[in-house]
Amino acid sequence: MFYRSTRNKDTAIKSAEAIVKGISQEGGLFVPYEFPVISLDEISKLADMDYNERAAFVLSKFLTDFTPEEIEECVNKAYTSEKFGENITPLLKLCSGEYVLELWHGPTCAFKDMALQLLPHLLTVSMKKAGDGKTVFILVATSGDTGKAALEGFKDVDGTSILVFYPESGVSPMQKLQMNTQQGDNVAVCGVKGNFDDAQSGVKSIFTNPEIVNELAEKGMVFSSANSINWGRLVPQVVYYISCYCDLLKSGEIIKGEPINFVVPTGNFGNILAAYYARRMGLPIAKLICASNSNNILTDFINTGRYDRNRPFFTTISPSMDILISSNLERLLFDLTGCDDQKVQDMMKKLSGLGYYEVDEPLHKAICEVFYGGYCDDEGTKRAISRYFKEKGYLCDTHTAVAFDVYEQYKAKTGDKTKSVIVSTASPFKFATSVLNALGTDFPEDGDEFEAVDALSSATGCEAPESLRTLRDKPVRFRNSCSVGKMGDVVLATIR
Ligand SMILES: *Cc1c(COP(=O)(O)O)cnc(C)c1O
């Protein structure tokens, strides 16, 4: 199977090259030429397999230049019971026809582990196939969650090194400690005196700095990135939608072929796009419900067909969804226009120039056939946390709460009774202060995060994940920070 760019449909590269490159020359994203099919009989067969076997099966349909042994090895290194517990993606039944898929049982307690535990292994195999004998140097700018998940994923993976820059005063104390205590021989972390955008543009200019790139090449290394537009981060996410359907089938909650809805708390549109790809493969999915917070650009887009980022940016209690440019939407536009690379280019050009674009009526109709968009502000988020805990005994984090609220709005508006799975993207203990306050406890917003974790535990009777509980006792390994102008020097020092 070949891959091509959303901005040049004549590209033809294999999956290994797509994973090594991350983004195409003209700035497009890599997509498969066609979607492999998964039949209902195959789904029934997968229902009797474990998560890793299901993952290997699905991945082998996309990564046709990998051998079965390579895929199996990658999967088995990524999804271990030491890292994820016995059940990789637990599925809980909340009430009749309503389920929660928990994707946060990995090492950093957020769903990004599902992709970032596998990506490093896919990347090392891809480097062997398409990397000219070089090893990779991963450079990340993070606003919090991605940095830690990438560090955990790349930690001690052969043939890789990773350096993470974070805005010194732009991440939570918990997130900072998660990164600064990171173990592993191939990892480095550095604070930046600036905000996330400063760190991000610093990283972007290092990627194309000839002096640094040359020195890297002399050491036999190339830069790569671990951000969510890489195909190697997207494809692992298709797996858990199929696996979830298998679990529903196996437990008798649905019958073979019965369509279900997924409700996805959305930021960069990566997670929900993976669900759309599973649907394209033939997984029986009726609606995909796209849930946003007050940064509701996707809600407006789905409802009106106009994507307009000329709007205020809100900092919310679901920070991983505070995004105004959802990069992965480009892949959906490419698919729903019948691979019209020119049209996609025009829209993206308009977005970067004028800050908006509009889709034509047939495209808008095609989007609405599959997607429903809704949003919920911070007050609504808190009410949903409290309501679900008190009425259904389920404790959720702020991002998942957005999905719960939007799902209720959807049901009230449409009367749709299709069985639905709400995708849960983070442990409630990762956002303990906000969750506590939602439950009516007066915990200070700037209080100690570890006290918040303990307080949430005693208020709810739920146990905090071990990796968060034990964090405060871990030795701090990284204390350095630099100005934006010195980021290149930090990279050079790390290489040497
Ligand atoms: C990253 C993230 C999201 C958003 O996922 P996208 O793939 O960017 O849409 C939602 N919830 C949490 C907890 C996240 O970390």
C-alpha cells in the first residue's frame, strides 16, 4: 500500500517513509491511497483475540511494508501489562446503551500514551527501512501532556534520542515534575523562558537550521518529530475503535454489524479522525460526535461549513483541547473531497492567509452525514463531572466531561437511541484540582497538586494511579532552562 500527501495526490511512498518524514515537502499530511477493508467476519474473529493481536491485525493492513514479525514486536514492546495494566483499554457500561472507553491506563495517564508508546518502535523499524542507516533525534515542543508521553514512549528505545522543550511558566507544576523526573539514558528536558508558541517556533527553526542539521548528520542522526500529524501516531489510534467494537460484540452488548456512535473530546482532530478511518474500513459506526470546549471552532465548522480562527482564544479547565487549528482536519477534507489536493491546498492557503475557509455545499453535507458537533463551557464541564459522579457513580476528568455533556445535548436534540461509546481521554487525577472543585470541594486553584490528588481520593473513594501518587518522591533530573534564542545551543550540547 502506498501513501500520498493531502497537498500532492501524486506522491507515492511506503508507510516507513511516511513515518520517517512526518510531514510532506509541500506541508501536506500523509494518507493511504485507499482504506483497507475490515469485514464483519474478521471483526468476529478479532473479538476472540487480545488487544495486541487485534492491534497487529489492524496495523498489518496499513503498514504493508512491515513484516508480520516486525509489527508483532513493535506492538508487544508498546502494550505491556507493566505499562498499561492487565486491560489495555477498559470498556465500562454506564447504563443501558451507554459505555465509556478508558484510554488512559498508560504510563502518563492520558490517551496520548496509546499512540506514543507505539510510535517510537514503528519509527525505529521505519528508520531501518527508509533512514539510510541513521538514527533519530526527536525534538518536541510541548504545552504539557505530549512532552511527558513522548518522553515515556522514547525512553531507552534503541536508535533514538529525545529532547523536550516546555514553556517554563506555561505548564502545571505536576506536568513540570512529570517531565523533570523523567528516567532513561536517551532523554533530555529543558524549560524555555517564553510561552508555548515561542518554544514551538524555536523548535521549528532548529529543524531547518543548516549548522545544527549538519552537525547532527555528522553524528549519523536526523531530526524527527513526534507530533500528532505523523501517520505513525494516527494509525495506532484506529486500533482501539475496532477493539472496542470487538469488546461490545464479545460481551453480547451488540449484535454483529450493529452500528454504534462514538463521542470524542476533540482538540487537534487526531483521535476522532482515527474513528472516522475505522468507519471507512467498514467498522459499523453511525455518528461521530465531536465534543469541544469553549474553543468551539469545530462545532461552528460542522454546523455552518465555515472554519474561522478569527476568534478569541480561551484557556479552559480542559487544556488539551484548547486549540484553534485542528491540523488533522486536513486529512478529512482530502478524503471527503474525493482526494482533491488542489481544493485542500486552496483551503489551507486561505486559512493561513485570511484565517478562515468555507467548504462548498456537497462537502458540508458529506461532513454532516457522519459528524455531529457540540460544545460545553467550563461551567457545563464541572456540572457534568458532578452529575456523572453523583448519578452514575462515575468519576471522570475535565476532557471526558465535555464529551458527556455534548452527548446529552445530542440525545436531547436528536432523540437518537443508538448505543454510544464515550471516549475517556485522561485520568481524573491528572486534573485533580478542577475535578475536586467540580465536586463542590473548596480546594485552592493554586494549591499543591499532590494534596489535590489525595483529597480527590478521599472525597471519592477512588484510587489515584500509582505513577501520579509516587511522582513527588522521584528525584529531579533536569533543572535547566534557557532563553528562546539559546534553544539551538541546548540542542547542540545534547548532541555532543
Ligand atoms: C490531546 C488530548 C485530547 C485531544 O485529542 P486530539 O486528538 O488532539 O483531538 C483530548 N483529551 C486529552 C486528555 C488529551 O490529552
